[in-house]
Amino acid sequence: MDKVLNFKQGRVPLLISMPHAGVRLTPAVEAGLIPDAKSLPDTDWHIPQLYDFAEELGASTLAAEYSRFVIDLNRPSDDKPLYAGATTGLYPATLFDGIPLFREGHEPSKQERATYLEQIWTPYHRTLQEELARLKAEFGYALLFDAHSIRSIIPHLFDGKLPDFNLGTFNGASCDPQLASQLEAICARHDDYSHVLNGRFKGGHITRQYGNPAENIHAVQLELCQSTYMEEFEPFRYRADLAEPTRVVLKELLQGYLAWAKSHYTA
């Protein structure tokens, strides 16, 4: 299989993970998709571009190359459900709107999906684990920021419109509560945006699996409304006029994340 991830090592104890940014498809998945899925509507569009200031911050970045329609990197390998109610699994069967993703009888085979697990899911998580271990060994702690985005209104998944910034810490289990409060406070300073902590999105598998404050590894997920930086419907255009103010908040969040940890671990 061709390149499955894009990893850049940084110089500060922060790793930004982008598991749903990929747009590549395998031949089996591409051949089986319904017409409405061909445009990859459930992608976390433009996330690498939105966070391209990460290099300036010195953060490491890890981004998927393959679409979540192939395999969802933010789900456990055993496909155990993460959320009560409507959700999608390791091998998504529906679009976010609840419509079947594949034409009947045209889903990838079990053998093909086993290959996706081995050759796409596993390398991503191995890289994640190795980089967090490197950061902790070098700095004494490691910070993980799992970067996502989603359409602001999806009735099948949640009621009403999502807040703009949806922070998730698995109800406080994946990072220090004081850190979460500081990130909330940064969001609250920006009146043009709404925010919530551990609302509909509390953090997926990556946040839950790798966040371990007792071991000095903190993990936060951000589910960002796509209305804050792009057109939410096809052709899913990036909107610099919307994105630039949003990037200001994102940069402040990551700088605050680093500053809290530095003061906490070097005090």
C-alpha cells in the first residue's frame, strides 16, 4: 500500500494528530461507494492547512492519508462503540446522515478490511505511540491534541447546532482538569465563538487511549465546527476570511496548552 500517513517531528512536547484528514480511497472502497459519498462529505476537510502554523510552534504533526471511509483511525481496533446512540464504527457503514455508505453487496471484503487494519490503522497508532514516548522521554511529559472538524448541523447525530469549539477530555480522564479549565478560558475570551467542554464530543479512541495524566501524558480532542473556516457543503471550499480568525483561537489554545504544561512540570 502507498503512503498511509504524513508525520513531521517537532521540537516541543506537543503532537497534533489529524486522523480524519485523509482523502485517499482504496479501489474496493471507491468502487463500492454510493454516489452521494463520492465527494467524501464526512471528511475533516483542510485540517492540515488550518493547523499549518504547527511548524512555527515547533509541534509534531501526524495526519492520515486515507479517508475514514476506508478505516476510522479514531476507533478502537476491536470496533467497540465509543458513544451511545448514533455513531460510526471502525469500518463506517453509513454517512453521518444515516444513509448507507456502500451500494448493497459492494462493501469491502473482510480480507480487504483486515489489510486496512494492518497497513493503515496500525502504522498510524504505532507512530502516535512512538512519538508520545519520545516526547515523554525527552521532556518528562507529552501533550496530544487530536484535531477534528465536523458539519455544524447533523440531525442524525445531534440536536440543533453544535458549539463552534467542542473540547473533549473524556470527562476529565484524559488530561488534568486545571489544563482543561485553562483551555476553556481561552475559548471564553473570544466572544465571536461558542464552546463546550465534554458535550456531544468527549474525545474518541485516540484521546481515551493515550491520555494518561498520571503518567504525564495529557490528551485533548477538539471537534471544530466547519462553519468556522470553510463551506460546509460541496465543494467544501476553504474560506480564508473565516479561517484566519479561527486560527488565532487555535494558536492561542495550543500555546496555552504548552504554557500550562511547562509551568506545571518545571515549577
